[in-house]
Amino acid sequence: MTKGGMESVEVFTSEGKGRGLKAQKEFLPGDVIFAEPAYAAVVFDSLTHVICHTCFKRQERLHRCGQCKFAYYCDRTCQRAAWLNHKNECSAIKKHGKAPTENIRLAARIMWKIEREGSGLAEGCLVSIDDLQNHVESFDEEEKKELRADVESFLEFWPPQSQQFGMQYISHIFGVISCNGFTLSDQRGLQAVGVGIFPNLCQANHDCWPNCTVIFNNGNHEAVRSMFHTQMRIELRALSKIAPGDELTVSYVDFLNVSEERRKQLKKQYYFDCGCEHCKKQVKDDLMLAVKEGEGKPSAETVKEVIQFSKDTLEKINKARMDGLYHEVVKLCRECLKKQEPVLGDTNIYLLRILSIASEVLSYLQMFEEAADYAKRMVDGYMKIYHPNNAQLGMAVMRAGVTHWHAGLIEAGHGLICKAYAILLITHGPSHPITKDLEVMRVQTEMELRMFQQNEFMYYKMREAALKNQKIQVMPEPSNEPSPSLFHKKE
């Protein structure tokens, strides 16, 4: 079954998984299998005034809707593009007196689209909203209570003059949002800023070692002529060679967790038991739980103590980060590493988590040399665990490259930036803002590296002079949130 721009994929019944997607032709790493605009999407409640409600880019100055005073846009272009989806919302917010929560707003946008176009197959969709899984029957008591509260809030907000829907259908829509909501990120891909429904993407089944990745593209409204604008969309991109007839899979969770933990997370959030090869055979679990080998191999009791200490420290670190106490975070990381290093192996996930936090926070505090050492160790561990074309690996390698560059370690910095660029060309594509930023860094570090190789002394003198005449560049404040995950699960 194919439809409008989706000729390269087909919906099929996947054994033991229900519906799935398979390739209709061969794809190579980095190929875009399909791009899909959102069926409906909204900005998170906490970011409505700093993120454009059309393209989901973070902007310093946004134009506010003069009617509802709630929606914000980059410019008139984005505002005009939003009007079809915002028109009913705008009127309802004015009458209601305030905007409801993101979940209610997303459900309302879906219902208004159904009111306009019907609930059958929308243009370019392989399945209808009615046919998406809602898993309501699998909800526990707490989830059912939240669902009832959402339905009540929705009915208070929904205008009487709009098409009226039954309680069961409204519950179905909220179930679809809960199980199929896709996380939208800002243009740098570093912060989750909204949630959307993409019916075609919902058909791609999970695999912990997938052959595809999903990247959010904010689109481009900067061209002078609107005919050259591109709309906000997700892109399903191939990570490895895919043959015609192969199932297309994505990972719903970060791979950096042992198979048992990933399976628990998938069961809790998405209501299925993962049967992928990596879970069944516990592939790479030994690396993620590695301990020091050799004569001084630690006892099982010592390992257990250090892992518990690591878990306790991570909780303290999260609290200190929430309070902005970054020097306290560094102190906690150093103490934890001192305990971990004689006991845990270089690929142990508890060691890697502390190294990641330490390198990020130290970079923010301008302590680049120490940060670079931790970042290098983190990347070395990640390279042994992650798929070579994993987007999160690419972002981590990029961060390590920038840290080395700031530390004046130009050879290692340039090497890491080139490595990150090669990964992100496949996972994000050459036109993504992150890849474009990385290309600028790659060119700059290549020029500096040539200068360094010609005359090391002069390179450091020029670097010192440049730094003296330049304001100190503060690195972005460390985020308390993990990297945006693929699917958005309402907490």
C-alpha cells in the first residue's frame, strides 16, 4: 500500500509486531526514505513564548498573535502558514479565557483537522488516525485517571459549534497521542520543544539496533519567494544498506542501557516486549557492565558497592544541576570517578554517564583541558557500544571535538570534528543546521591545523593573541534534560 510521496515504502503485517513498514527499493546510508509533515503538532506549555508555533525554531524575538495573545511566530510567513491550524484554536482560546495544556491543544488540533477533512486517509498518509494504536486497554489505573482528566478538560475547551465527538473516540485520540506522540526539537536538535503526530512514522517498528533513524527538520521559510519554502517535517533516514523487502526499523529508546532495562522501559512506555536480536542475545551488555580485568580484578561485592555509589551520586548530581550548582556537580563527578576508575571497565555505562556530565559541565566552566580528557574517554567508550551511525554518538563526538578545540588541542579536536561530521552527514543530512555548523567548524579547524603543522610556536602565539582580544565565549549552559528521545511519552 503506497500513497502520495510514500512510494518507496509499504505497510505490511510484521510477525509478532502487527503493522510495520518495509522498503520497496534499495537504500544506502544517509538516504531519505521519506519525509512527512506533521498531521498535528503543538509547542510544549513551558516554551510557548520562546518557540515558533509553526516551525518550532527557537528565536529571540517572536511575533505574538494579536487575537488570542497565546501563539508566537518567527514572522508573518510563519504566521500565515499557521492560520489554517490556528484559526479554530485562536477562537477557542479567546472564549475559554486561557490556553489549555499541550495534550488538550494537540487533541483539539487533531479533531479540527478531522472536522475539516474527515477521519479517512489524509493526503500522503498510509494509515488513518482512526487506525492508529491507542493501547487504552493496557493503561494502568493512574494512566486511566489521567485519561479521564484529559477528556474532561478537552470537553470544557471544545467549542459547542464545532463537530461533537463521542467519549470513546476522544479517548482514542488521547491514547494515540500517548503512544505515538513524536518529540519535536529546536533547530539545533538539542532541546525537546514540542510534540506532534506523524501517522506514517508510527508504522515503523522498534529495534534496539535499527536500520533507520528519524530526524526532525524545522524547514526553511527564509527564501524571498514562498514557493521555495520548505515545511516542517520528520525525515526517516537509512543508517545502513537496506534491500527491497527489508523491514524499516527505528529505536524508540536510547541504546545506552542494558537489554533488561531497555525492555522494561519499552514495556512501560509502549506496551510491548522487545524481541530484537540485541535484547534476546543481550548483545553488548557485557561491555556496558564491564569491570576491570587482570590481577586486581574487583570482587562482585566491590562492584555492587561502586554501582550503588554511582547511582546515588547521579541523583545528587541531578539535584545540583537543577539548582545551578555546577562547581558542586564537578566535585561530585571527581569523587565518583575516583571510586569508579579502579573498579569499572572503560565501557561501563555508569562510568560513561559520569564522564559525559563532567565533560559538559567543565566545558561550561571554561575548564577545557580537564573536560577534554573526560570527553575523549567518553567517546572511546561510546564508539565501542553505539551503532557507528548513531545520531547521539555523532552529537557526543561533536561535543568532544569542540571541547578539544577550545582546549587548544587542535589535532585531536579536528579529528573528532571530522568524525562527527561523517556521522551527522548520514543521520542528519548536509542541509540540517547542526551539520552546517559542523562544516564551518571543520573548515576552521582544518585551517588552524595547517597553521599548527607549519609553525607550532606561532600557532599558539596567534591563538593566545586572538583569545586576549576576544570576549570569553561561554559554552551553552548544561541542560538538565537528556537528549530529545524519539517518541514523546507524557510523564
